[in-house]
Amino acid sequence: MNQSDVSSGKMMRRISVSLREDQYLGLEEVAEDMGVNLSDAAREAINAFLLRQHWGGTIGQAADDAIKQGLTNREALDFVKLKFPQAATTLESIAWYRSQLRKSESANVPTDREARAKKQSDDSA
């Protein structure tokens, strides 16, 4: 267990996992290269997968994607929070992302007001 895990107060849970021989040897090699034990190497591998492949991208990218889909600021915030439950993102953050997108010349991004009006017209249709 990393000292940062202990000092941050993050709860740790134990699991048992069976690995193929090649996976185990690969994990041993990674652990040796990183100068950590197998458990720490496994945690790093899991984090790398979750951050890059499963969750993919950043909070900013998720916010931009939601806004580009025409979501309102509230909907975009809900989308970000679903994808990144621990994010400290606020409506003001989403408004900032929207503003930045609207400033870019290549983006045709509606204002939050326009997105809400479109949603209301879609809902009433």
C-alpha cells in the first residue's frame, strides 16, 4: 500500500485475482521497472486502464462532448458527474467550458439558454 493511499484516507479493499502465467510475469516486470511491489503495480495497471480506456479522457473533454451534443449546462454537469463521480465540477465550470467552446471559431455551440429552449421545444413536440 502506498503511503499516499494511507495518508489520503482512501479505503482499501482486498480482492483475489487469478492471472495467466504471461500476465503474472508481465506484472512482475512492470513492478520491477517501477520499483514497487506486485500489489502497487497491479493498482497502477488498473488505474491506467480506468483512466485511459474505460473512463477515457478528462472532465473537460466530457463537458465539451456533452455541450457539443446540445445538452444544457445542468444536463452536461449530470453527464460529467456520471462519468467522474468524484469530480468537483459545478454549473459554473460547465458554463466556462461552454464559453470556451463558443469562443473557438470551429465550434457551433448553442448558449445554455438556446439548449434549454431547444429541449423544451423537443419535449413539447
